[in-house]
Amino acid sequence: METRKDSWDVEADLLLAQTVLQHIETGSTQLKAFEEASEKLNRSKAACGFRWNSFLRKQYEKDIEDAKRTRTQNKIDGNIVSINNTHTDPAVTSKKKVTKGKEKVSLEENIVRSIEAPTLLNHDFLISFNEVMDQLGNNITVLRQMTIELAERLEEANDQNKKLKIDYASLQNEIINAVDMNVLIRLADKVSSKNIEQITG
């Protein structure tokens, strides 16, 4: 079977992966990494992006996390780095050195220290943001359903409360009527006893 001329080989995959990791580590975006890789590999940015997201990303999950940690540490240390337009061998630019007990990145000639505007939203952030928004949407739907159910239960409780009030009032009336009847019977007994005494007396 003939191999496609535009097929990805190990070296191309490695160069693409190192370029993306380098951009993540220095606070750049993956879109810029795809632009740089497309020039080095003579491929389109879309092809580089597709290859990374569909094939390479899962293989480099640990390296991605390491690059993010390095980026965060650089921000904490006040070392904001930027990738300029010159391109060097990614294998060289990934070397690290230890300075005063803290790990700092040395990216040779193509990295300069500078203060830049906040990093643009990258693909990873957008995916995470969309996942969070989907979860929030699901939670809102569940909360709405619970609110409807609670409203129905409250309505039932109010109906039962009204019925209990009616039953209580009815019971009170029956008690009052029963008491009144007993009083009337006693009075009737007394009256009839006096009448009998008068007649017999």
C-alpha cells in the first residue's frame, strides 16, 4: 500500500508536539503554536490543529499539565516570557535550568522576558468553559424541576391545611352544641323537679 505524501511521520508529530508544549509553557496560545508549526512543517494551520487535537493531545496529557504548571510558576515568579518570530530547534528550546532553588525555563534565543497583555483564550480554556456551562445548564434544569415539584407539594399542603381548619371549626361547633344540649337537659330536669314538688307539695 502506497504511503500518502502528506502523511504524518514521527518527526513531524514530535516537532508539532514540542511546538505546542512550548507555546503553552510560555503563556502563548495553541493557535499561535499551529501557525508556527505550519511554517516549519509546510502544512496548513488547520492540518496542524487537527493532528494535535485528534491524535497527539491524549499522548501528551502529562506534558501538557507540566507545561501549564511551569507557565503558572513563571507568572508567580514574575517571569512572563514571549515567543518571537525566530524559530530554533524545539529540542534545544525545551531545556531547563535551576536558579536559586527555583525551576526556571531557558528557551535560548527565541524567548525574551517581557510584559505583555493577558493571554488570549486558548482552545483548552474554551473546552473547559463550555463543559462548565453545560453542567450549569443541567443544574439549572434540575433546580427548575425541583422548584415545580416543591410548588406542587406546597399547594397540596395548603389544601390539607384548609381542610384541617374546616374540620377543626366543625368539631368546635359540635362540642359547643353538645355542651349546650347538656345544659338544657339539666335545666329541664331542674324545672320538672320543681314542678313535681309544687304539685305534690
